[in-house]
Amino acid sequence: MNSYETILQLRDYDLAATLASGQAFRWRRNGAVWTGIVDGRWVALEAEGDFVKARTAEPIADWGWLTHYLQADLDLPSILATFPDDEPMRGAVSACRGLRLLRQDPWECLASFILSSTKQIVQIQQIITLLCLRHGEPLPVLTGHEAVHSFPSPIRLADLSERELRDCKMGFRAPYLRETARAIAAGEFDLARLHGFPIAAAREELCRLPGVGNKIADCVLLFAYGFPTAFPVDVWVMKALRQLYFPRRQPARARLQRFTETYFGQNAGYAQQYLFHYMRTAAPARGNRESNYARQS
């Protein structure tokens, strides 16, 4: 099959850190090449210096879908300049410089984080791979690469039984995903409307859905909708806050929540991602054995 490619200029962009930082779960690495599915298309990415070569198996007239997903045009230095000027944040930026936030499809992002609860990243990837293989549509890929499938639509998942979903190894998450898919497929919940909501109202709306609490809602608001102050507080972020900012105290979760809402500024969500990835990648050096876990509640 023919390859269609383009070269993107991505200055100050760490592709590997971005794709492996617990935001999205369908990227796979083989040497220097990352393969994944974006906007219903299989794509292979390879970084070299300030450039990324992108290849697909279908002709592409406009690569805007990929630059939007990668947030290629974002001025990262201006984002980093808004972070608190303190030792923990400087350490996180130094260790993770070039880490970016992706801009994902709201439905796939929402469904993926419903499935992520208490699971390791490799397990989340296995669940999503099975779900797509059994209930998605095959996508064109380049010769020599594994077959892949689209992420199933809410309409498709709404028609499945709970048993069929549990057979994809998602366990207790199956009814949550099924009922959320049904609400969206029936038009009872409109994901597109959230783009125009204030963050508190958008979070409240998402939390109406089965299996969605504040942490999952904030992940979706940050990674799919681009709300800059959405600050998912999970086990890793809680650990980062307590260890890096309150080392001699044990503040309650409510106190930490108030701290995150006031301390990290207008790009708090970006700061959170740096802290999250910093804890997961730096923690093994300190003997932490849990670095393979994703965003646990």
C-alpha cells in the first residue's frame, strides 16, 4: 500500500514523552516510530530534531487534523512562563521539557478514561485494543504494520450487551461505558455542547454520566476540550502535591483541591501534566514500583 507523508516542524516538542504520558492509550512504539489512530486515521510518526515525519495509508489533502491533535502551533515557552517559579515546578519542567497536551476526540477520550479506573496502562491498552478489534471498523495501514480498527461509536456500543463489553476485559466498567454510550447515542447528552460551557458547568455535566467523577471529568476537559485550568487530581498528582509541596504535612484532599485551584495559575492543567509525568518517570529512581499505573482515582 502506498505511503502518504508530510513533515511537521515541532520546536520544543518531546514526542515520546507526550504520547507516553498517560493522556491517550492507542499509541505504540517500535524503535523511533510511533503508530496510532487520530481522527479515524492510522498514522505513523517519527521525530528527528525539530521535525516529525507523519505517514498514513490514505491520501491526505489537509493535515490540519494532525497538527490540531498534536497542538503543533502552541507556543510552549509562553505556557511554561505561567507556571509557579518554585523548585518542584522547575524540576518537573527540567525533567519533562517538551511535554505537550494532546487535543483528543471527546468521545474516545471520555470512554478511554471510564475504562482506565484502577488499571495499569498496559491493561488499559489491552481493553481498548480488544474493544476496537471486536466492535470497530478496520482502517487502512501500511504494509508490514498490524491491523487496527476505529474506536467504536456511541451508537455501536449502545447496541452491545453488557456481556459483550465484559468480554473485552473491562470488568465492572462495562455497565458504565454502556450506559454512557446509550445516553450519547439517544441524544440525551451532547458532548459538543460542552465546548461553550464554563469549566464548572462542563464538569458538572460530565459528572452526570455513569462512571464519571471529578477526576475523569477533568481528564476529559483537559485532554479533549482544552480547558486550561482543568486539574485532574489522582493518586500520582496527589503524591506529587504531598511530596513536593507539603513534605512535612498530610493535608486532606479538600485542602489540596483548593491549593490546585489557586496556586498553579491560568495553565494549571499543563502544570498538572508536568507534575504527573515527573512523578511517574522520576519515581522509579527512588524505588517506586507503581510507575506503570495510569490515572488512578
